Amino acid sequence: MMDILLERKSVRKYTNEDIKQCDLEYILRAAMSAPTAKNTRCYSFLVIKDKETHKKIAAAHQFSQMILQAPLAILVVGDQEKAYKNYLPQDCAAATQNILIAATSRGYGSVWCGVYSDEERSKAIEKLFDLPKNIKAFSIVVIGKSADNSHPKNGWDPEKIKYEVWK
């Protein structure tokens, strides 16, 4: 498992190869296995394959242009009425991370396009998908076969580790 975590990278260039349905289901099962506060399972997922919708997403979210080459994206949303207190962002972040890791484990590249906490972007995406008021857009994960041959970045930095007290 640790190898997959170290192999994951943000991919912004894709081939035109489709994602197998069995792989998509695996990715979504992984997303639904993410932990949530008080086990609320407040997240849901919208699979987006339509190229016209991809264009609309790219117009609404300036940092999601890579969606135009990818076969699909998954919009991660959270239900404010189901979320425990203010834990919706943490719950949806865990689901998003599981999507990224599961995609990597199946040989796909992916990238997390943030939506949540950017009010203008959130409103645009929520309007685009006609989401009810209680359903909040959190992230868009773009997925496809990677056309990027670069290696994952090495994030190891011992300076970021503290023991017992902050010094």
C-alpha cells in the first residue's frame, strides 16, 4: 500500500483511452470507503463523461483545463444536512484522496481540482449541476491514462517532523 501512496502524482496530461467500467467502480468503492465523522457518509459522487459538460467545467473552473483531454471526472459533493457538525470538508477530502489513490492503483493518472472554499467557483459548479442548496461541491477529480512520464515528486522532508514538542 505504501508504494501506491509514493507513486501517486498530479497528472494534467492524458491519453484518449477510456476508463474501464470495472476500474471506475473500484475507484468509487474506494471513495465510499473513506472515513467520515460519526460515520455520516455525507459524500456523493457525480461521474462526468460528457465532453460538452467538460467544456462547461473548464469554463467555470480556470484550473481544470486538463479535463478537456481526460475521459472522465468525478465531482465529489457533500450533503450539509447529513454531515456531522462542520466536518463536511474533512469527509469529502478523505473521499477525494481515496479516489486519487485508487486511480493510481489501477494505472490511471488523476488530479484534484479544488472547488470548496472558493465561493465563486463553488457557486458556478453547483449551478452547472443544478445541485440542491444542501449539496455542496467539494472537488473535481480528473482521471485518465497518463500521458505524463514524469516521476512523482519526493515529498520527504525530515525538517517537517517534530517529536513531542515544537522546536
